[in-house]
Amino acid sequence: MTANSLTALSPLDGRYAAKADPLRPIFSEFGLMHRRVLVEVRWLLALSEHPAIAEVPAFGEASRRALTALAEGFSLDDAERVKTIERETNHDVKAVEYFIKERIAGDAELKPALEFVHFACTSEDINNLAYSLMLADARERVLLPAIDKLTATLRQMAHAFAGQPMLSRTHGQTASPTTLGKEIANVVARIERQRRQIAAVELSGKINGAVGNYNAHVVAYPDVDWPAFAQTFVEGLGLSFNPYTTQIEPHDCIAEIGDAMRRLNTILVDFARDVWGYISLGYFRQALKAGEVGSSTMPHKVNPIDFENAEGNLGIANALFEHFGAKLPISRWQRDLTDSTVLRTLGTAFGHSLIALDALGRGLAKLKADPDRLAADLDASQEVLAEAVQTVMRRHGLPNPYEQLKALTRGHGITREAMREFVAGLDLPADAKRRLVDLTPATYTGLAQTLALAV
């Protein structure tokens, strides 16, 4: 079959291709090749700048520009050439090395340095740095901005609905009222905590040879301080230096950022399910879109499809993130290749997360609160005032307050008149009794509005 979006095996390259586009230049095979070339070029430049490595003299400005352009201007045509070479070498990193040598062989100044491309490196020296650079770019350019966009929408809603009373439910039962804005503010605070943790994960790297001991480096140049040189190089890429590794950088940082993303996604699943429930209760209405149908047979339906779509995509992403955390920090002895295929699916996990963030944003844009429906549930739940009454009774030393309210309200509804009658019969100070008589479920929201506005 001819390849197009309708024949794509993954929905990230088919149905959801447009939504995954921002991650495509980063997590695709092209993105991996691009960063491999960048690392190789930067390593060659670093070698040329070290005074003890005389065989690679400092390059002139023209040659430096040519190398920089090769790395920064890496194109799809370049990637196709790497793939062509790979078909001969059957080794993807070696293909990148040969590609670079091929491209600089015509430069008189660079040609003598050909054999210092990939000097003393194992493939994992290049790969670990490339993957960390991919994660850094995805985090800064795509994921954090997407998280911030969703957070801004939720914060705006928290403020807009800060004073909108809403019946709470604990264990599925009616509970002390809150406000719609305060419940959204809770989510904002949770997202912001995970956002900070995602941003704080140190993405690490190494460039220390076949088993992490600089074996080849020291044999070739025994007088170079290779650990210091490697640290300067890795940190120059904007990454954290890991001085202790086997052949591979152990991928702990990838597990860490995956675990942080998984926690964020779990919070968003929780939120999506709650909003789904509030739509079901009628607390939210959804904007209608001309031509859209909610069911193939039931014309009345307006399904909460965006929140369901988000929940499904978050689940797929989290299944992968969980596998990353369980698998990637493990490698038999100094190296095995079980991480290779797993690492290539990083973009899949982050792609489904990005799609979910987009779906939540679209779903939220369709929501409109229904104050009448919210008020009706509050008015029908006078029993939630039992907490307030028994707490005031406790303050003023009345006997068995909890037990009295339990007998009055537990397991059955109660009218406003019955609650007022009960309060009127209590031996309370006049001001306390008046506050309780005037109290309604809609006004019994504590500091919810203040807390929502402060988020």
C-alpha cells in the first residue's frame, strides 16, 4: 500500500498526525540522526580546541562554520543519505560517522582530521547524548508550553467560577459544599507541582568510552585529563555530566522524567474523569457544533468525547512511561541492547501525552457551567449542613452534638424547614443561632472562593 495518513500503523502518524507535528522533528528518526550529527561535530570541534591533542590543530573560522552548518543545517536529504549508508554498514551510528567524513572530506583543512570523527567513542557515547538532547528540546519547546497553556486555561476557569457554589461528593455521597472554581484550583496546584518536577529533572550524559573508563582515550593521549574534558563537553551541550557509567549512561534520568510525566498524566486522568462526571450531572453543558453528532442512533447526545479521548491517550502514554521506568535503568553487565528499541518509542509516549493535553484544552473550551442545575442539587441536600450545626454545638458545649445530627440526617434527606426547626430548639447564643438559621448549602462553602482566587 502507498504510505499516507490512512495507512499509518500508528495513530500518531495517521489520525493524530497534525497534533503530533511539534514533536516530529525531535523524536523521529530524523531527529535522532540530527542530534547524533550535532554531538559528533561538537566532539570533533572540542578535540580540535584541546592543546594536548596536537594531531587535530585548531580549525580556522571557515572550517568551523562549515562544521556548524553541517550540524545545524541537517536536512531530510542528509538523513536519506545516512540511511543509504546504513544499508551498507548495518549500523546506524557508524553510518552517521561515515556521513560526516564524506561531507568534510573535500575541505583541505578538515580532511586530515577525518579519523578524529567519532574518536575514542562507543556508539552509546553519541546515543545517550542525542537522546538527552531530544528530551531537553521536547521538554522546553513543546511539553512545558503545552502544560502551561492548559494550566492558564484552568487558572482562568478557577477564577471565573471561584464563587460558584457546588455540592461536593465524598464516597459518592453528598458532602460539605465547595465551589466549582476551588475544585479546578486544586487541579491547577497539582499540575504546577508536577510541572516543576518535570522541569527539574536533570538530563544527564556521558562520553567516556566502551565501558566508561576512558580506556582508549588514555592509551592514545595519556596526558589529557579526560574526565574533566568529558565533563566540560557534556555540560557544554546543556546536560548534566554523569561520571560513573558502564558502556551506557544508565538512563535513570529518562526514567525520572517519564515518572514525572506519568504523575502529571495520572492527575489529568483524575481531572478528565471528574469533568466527565460533572457533565453527566449537568453541572457543565457543552457547546454545540454545527454538523457534529454524538451518536449514530441517538440524536440527543452530546458526548464528552474530548475528555474521553484525553483519558485514553493518557493511559497509553502512562503504560509506556511505566515500562520506561521499569526497563531502561536495567542493562545486563556492562551493556545489552534491550534499551535500543525502547528508547525509540520515547516519542510515542510524549506524543500521546501531547494529544491528551490538546484534547483537554478543546474540551474545556466547550464547557459552560449551569448555575441552575448546581443550585438545584445544593437545595436538595440540606443534610450537608449537619456538619456546621454539630460543630457549632460542640463549640458551645451542647451534649452529644454528633449523635443528635446523626439521628436527624443519616441515611435520609431533610428539608430546610426541618433543619431550621432543629436549630431553633438548640440552647445557643442568639448570634450563633442566627448564623445557622440563615445558612444554606450554597453559602456553606468556607474559604473556597478565596482559595480559588488565590491560585
